[in-house]
Amino acid sequence: MQLEEQGIAVAHYDMRFAKPIDEALLHEVFSKYKKVITLEDGCIIGGMGSAVIEFMADHAYTAQVKRLGIPDKFIEHGEQAELWNECGFSVEGICATVYELAGIKKATLTG
């Protein structure tokens, strides 16, 4: 994995359902991590990432959360990989977001 090759440890949690939200899982996530990225193949606004932020606020957790998904703008038709890239949640887009949250400039990475 690209991030592990750079010495960046990440965790992955699968939120299989938007409703009802998995509160036990989110308590675990926000108890362990202060930087969280949500990723969904759907609209960012009003999506699962928004529900995660609402949960965080309702339970007085503090974390830096970045939501990745389809932005609130017109997206052209195309191949799935092209659309993921345009919306910022291709592999490269996800890695760039991790680097940004970690405060790592890509030029300083090894490999």
C-alpha cells in the first residue's frame, strides 16, 4: 500500500449502513483518532460524512474530519476511475488527503 510504504499508519473502518449509524464504531474511532477521513461514493453534503460529523459534535468529540465524496457541483459523465479522480477520491486523491492531514509535503516523501 502506498501509505504504508511511506511509513504512514492508517486504519480503515467500514460503515456499511448510513442508517442507523453505527455509534459503537464511531465511539471507537473518535476515542482513538484525532484525524478522520470519510469516503463515500455519494454526495458529500448531507451524506454519511455529514452524519459522522453530527455524531462527533453530539458526543463532544474533537477531531479534524475531512469528507471525500461527490462535491456539490455538476460532474461530467465518464469512466468510474475518471470520476473518482475528478471528485478527489481516487487512490491518489485519498493519499493526498492523508498527506495534507498529516502535514506532510509530498516532496518530502521517500520512495
